[in-house]
Amino acid sequence: MSDGHHGRSGRLNDGLFTSASEEWATPPAFFELLDQLFGPFALDAAATDENAKCARYFTKAQDGLGRSWGARGTTVFLNPPYGRDIGMWVQKAREESYLGPTVVCLLPARMDAKWWQDNVMRAVEVFCVSGRLSFVSSGGSLGPAPFPSAVVVFRRERPGPPAFSAMGRNLIEHVRFSGLHVLQESGDGSAA
């Protein structure tokens, strides 16, 4: 018998450990923090009508993989489907950033995956999220994810290997005091 979070085996919902659902909707408060740090976001590149985080978004029917994501100076948010096509989405994010927009991705931290090695290792910054995010389904929270998450930033200018950093629960303060170049700085080196 299931209590909503635990399956017959007594473990967390078995659906969390499979590709039965590719959609892991971004927790609203986490998106708001990312929008404050990196935004404003002009596009949610992989969304549904129910979970879109931006006024402009692409649904599966609109085929975000086959469209342009924006011009230089814009910022795009991507929380791709976490199924077999995730590699194509992350490659598209990397390639789009070379054409102009900054692309900020919320991804499962799967450093052993080919798509991670081929694409994320070419990003500008990788933030490993502390703890486990509680993603959202159409019926509400799914509870903590069975995988760690990372925020990956692709930009046109790529100085070398990505800068890795832990992303604590107080995201804004973490970035402000970590010395990373995510926040705009004034001429005297202080955060603006």
C-alpha cells in the first residue's frame, strides 16, 4: 500500500527512480532565486503550459530543440526533460550560448554521464546544489529528488574550464561572498 511517497517496497516512490516521468518542475522559490541572480530570464526553453516560469516559453509541441533561444544580452532558463534526450537539451544550451544568450540550466548532477562530460565541462560555471531539491508535479511536491542537482551556466565568453562551487541554501549570500563573478560589480570591486 502506498502512502503517497512510499511504494510497496517501503522505499521512496519508485517513480522517482525511473524515467517514468521526465518532467521535474522547478521549485518556484528556487527559480525566483535564480532569476534574481542571473535574470531576468527572457525564455523558459523547456516547459509545459502548467509549469512555465517565464512569459515566453517553449512546450514540447513547439520544439525548443529546433528553435532559436534568443539574442546576445538575453538570459534563458532551462530545466530540460530528464529522460533520454537530456543530452540533446544540454548540447543545445551550450550551442545557443555561443550564438548570444546566457543559458542557465537546472540539471541532475550526473558527472559520469557522456552528456555531462561533452557539454557541462565546457560551461562557465557549475554550482553544485547543497541538499536535494523538492521538485513539483501537477499534483504538488514530489519530495526530495533521489539525485543531486547542479545549476550550470553557459555564456558566449568561456575563459577555460568551468568554475565549480557549492551552492548553499542561502543562494544570494553564498554567491555574494564566494568571490564568483555572478553579480554585477561596481568599479571599486564591490557588488552593485
